[in-house]
Amino acid sequence: MASQKPDVLPLAVSPEGAAEILSVPVRRVYQLLATGELRGYKDGKRRCIPTVELRAYVERRMAEAHA
């Protein structure tokens, strides 16, 4: 019997993971990071984007769309 991992949401994801979550190309994620529309941090050589930032970005976009 295989053990199942509990569903745990990550606190941060890679740019590739962020692109998958947002359904955009990875290049777009890097553009958003460069302009400050998405905030992230580096941990060693790895860039991380907090999932709370992804949620805030989507909420801002939705507010703009309905303004």
C-alpha cells in the first residue's frame, strides 16, 4: 500500500512554478519580477516567489479588470 503525501501548499515557488500557477510563460514571470509587479527573493542561486505574492497579483489584476 503506497503512502500518500498530505496536500501541503508551498509557501514559495520557482519562477517556473509561478508561471504554471498563473498560466503565463516563464518569461512573463521574470518581467513581472523585474518591474516589481511580483516580489520574490533569492535563496542562494534559486529565485523564489511567495505564493501570497501570486495571490495578491491576481487580486490586483481582478480589481483593475473590474474598475
